[in-house]
Amino acid sequence: MSFDYDLFVIGAGSGGSATAKQVASYGKRVATSEQETIGGTCLNRGCIPKKFIVYAADFALQNQVASNYGWDKMWVELLIGRALSN
């Protein structure tokens, strides 16, 4: 078995994946290793999931107070229906 690579990247998180992709675009042979899931902490457990949960919680709160600003619940349900159908 031959391991003939120009670059071996340890970790396939945001930085490792971007590095491997960039180097491969120059025609170099790249190998990547990852102990857990590809994408790293930020993509799978950190930044992105946290932002989604915070947004969803804030959306629920804004939906509760929307009637104070003249929005009725049917309008909000219509917007959600449109968003989910796209």
C-alpha cells in the first residue's frame, strides 16, 4: 500500500477541509483524517446549531408578541408555510 501524498491534513473541521480543498485545487494529492464527524465542532455541535436554536427560540417569542404590533397569527402561519414549501 502506497501513501504518496503531497499533504496530509489532520482534522476535517472548517480549517482542515478548506486547506485540503485549496491545496487539491492546485493539483496536489491530499489525504485527510478525522476522528469524529467531518465538519468539526462548529458545523456539527457548535456555532451553526447554536445559532439555529437561538433563532428558533427568538422566533417563538416574536410570534407571541406579534399581535401587539398588528400582526395576526394567520399571517405568521402563512409566512411559515411559504418558507417551508421552498
